[in-house]
Amino acid sequence: MDQCLCETCWHYDYDEEYDEYYCMMDLDEDEVYRIFVSRQSRCPFYRQGDDYTLARRQ
């Protein structure tokens, strides 16, 4: 999966407790496997979020 897409995704968030970024989507093992082995290499749950929409969410 392209890391650049994750950084602009609506579901990509920062966890202050663990001091790291993570995907907020609740994916099971099968879904994660399908995403990583797919030929498209694109997450089907990707949702574009620019700086303004992400700031409004906070």
C-alpha cells in the first residue's frame, strides 16, 4: 500500500498515548491481507481528507 495515500486519508489519525499514527478503520485479518496482496495496492477504504477537512474533524 502506498504510504503517501495513508497520510492524506481521513481514517489516518495520531494516537497521543502510543505517540504514533494509525489507521482508524476496524479491519479484520482477511481485509488487511486482501489489501496488501491486491494488484491495485490501493486501500478500498481510502477517503481523501485535505488539511482543512482534517482540521475541522478535530
